[in-house]
Amino acid sequence: MKIVEQHHQVLEFWAEYRRQLDHAPAALTLDHHTDTLPAFGRAADEETRQKWIAGVDFRKAQTVTEALQVLRHDEHLDLALRSGMISRSVVIAHYDNPGCANDKIQVVAPDWPDLTELLNAPERFRPLASSVLEDCFLEPLLCKADFVPEENPGFILDIDMDYVLTGDVFLPERASVFRRLLRFAGLITVSREDIWLRLLRIDPDWDFDKAEAALRRFINN
């Protein structure tokens, strides 16, 4: 399991993993947000942006490191696809923010009430947020995305910790689907995103350190 501060920084590990393979793996992301913006979209005009994208080669680690200096945390999926690090991106998010920079990014989200409303009603939000590793949550979304772990062995399981907003998440009653994801993943990346976790969390004392410890306990068990 590889841990980074901000979500786009996973690309160093994705590129390293890609260099070990003869084909680009799929990536499955668990995230509060969708992170589907165009690579370098807020740092350069279109001509420069395309030039920068063309300059990223996963076989050359330095090009990835240099790209991360200007890439934003919600632009990495587009770059990973365009540079051949991954073949497909599926994002399981808490809500679907329409508009993807790349048609190989597929976002699936639950049919929850308006998220702004939920964030202002933590006790109403808690049972929903606590269910995001349950079979009843993950199974229909994976089905909608037509993503079967066994058919994508060695895929990247990418977890943004603002996906887990309460400690109850890691105490699911039925989590056979998440266990299958862990079993068939070839690489697990985790982004801390401390600021977003602090802004969105339901439990006031919930933080990344507790979330990481809970995730490791789940994996070890």
C-alpha cells in the first residue's frame, strides 16, 4: 500500500507499477469527489497543455515527477489515461459531478439526496456514509460500471481517504465485494487529502491516522 499527501501524487507509484507490466492496468478509484478534470487544465493554455501531456512518459520517471509540479489533485486520471499508465478509469464517488475530461473515465455514484443537504445534516448522512464499503453499496455500482475484479487482475485500487468519513466504514457487516477488490488488486494507493477529510468528516475526531490504522486492520484481518 502506497500513501501520498494529495491525490495526483499517486501517479509516481502508478508509473512505477506500469513499468513492471506489459499492458496498462485498469484503475478503480474510491473517492468523495470525481476528480475528472483535464490534465494541466488550470495551469496552461490548450496548446501548452497538449505539449505537456505528450511529454509525460511513464517509462521515464523524471517526466512524471516534473508533471506533478504543475498538475492538480483532480487532474491525475486524465493524465494517467493519456500517458498510457492505465487503460480505464472507474470512479466510485459519493456523487456524480457531470463532465469528464476523458471518455475512458466512468463515474458511478449512489442515488443519495442532495449532498449539500446531507453535509448539513450529519446524523442523516451518517448511515449512508458508513455504508460505502458494504456489499449493498459497492455491488450495484460495480455492476453499473461493468467492473468485475476477477476480470481485471492486477488492477489499481485507488482510495482517497475523504471517501471514508466515519470510523464505522471499516466495520461493515457484509464486505465480500471490498475483500474481492483487495484480493485482485495489484497495487493499492491511498491519498491522505487531510484538508478534505477534515472538512467532510462526520466524526469530529476522525482523521487520516485513524482511517489508515482501520484500513490496515481490515486488510490484515
